[in-house]
Amino acid sequence: MNNLIGMILIVVGLIFDFFGCLGLVRLPDVYNRLQAATKCVTLGTFSIMLGTFVISGFTAVGIKALLCGIFLLIAAPTAAHALSRGAYKAGVKLWEGSVVDKYGEDRAKK
């Protein structure tokens, strides 16, 4: 039963990774692509790591997979936020079809 659940988690992770990579190719600007990449890493790769943990159990491989997954859950969104904020401050323009710029509105009020 553990193998089946682990394989399902790994397949779900691979699907998230696939659609995240597809988003990197198809989305129009840096910010949308960064969002797709972050979803890909956070949901896809974490699911793969969790599936590996479920299959391996509390072995050295399983514990390492779980620790890597927890690190990914913390580091990927933080890094994406830092990259997008840096890109915005460096003057990278939003896609012309974007309808909301909350960060720009907040900066204009100050």
C-alpha cells in the first residue's frame, strides 16, 4: 500500500513539474514565469520527495528526501519573492496585459 501511495505522489509531482515547465515556455513575462517555476518546485518536487519518503520509510534515503522537501517548501517561495522584487526594482516591466500592480501602487503611496 505504501508503494502505491508513494507512486501516486510521485506521478502527481511529475505532472506539476511538467505543467510548471510548460508555463516557463508559454507565459508572457518574468513574473508569470517565476510564479510557474515556483509552483513547479514547491508542489511538484515536494510531492516527489514526499512520495520517495513514503516508499522508503524512515531510512536514510527517506529522511533525506523529507528534509530536502521541507527545505524546498521554505526556500523556493522565499527565493521567488526575492527574485521578483529585485526584478521589479531593476525596472523589468510587467506584461502589457497585466491588470493589477499592487507593488507599484504601494510604492506610489509612500
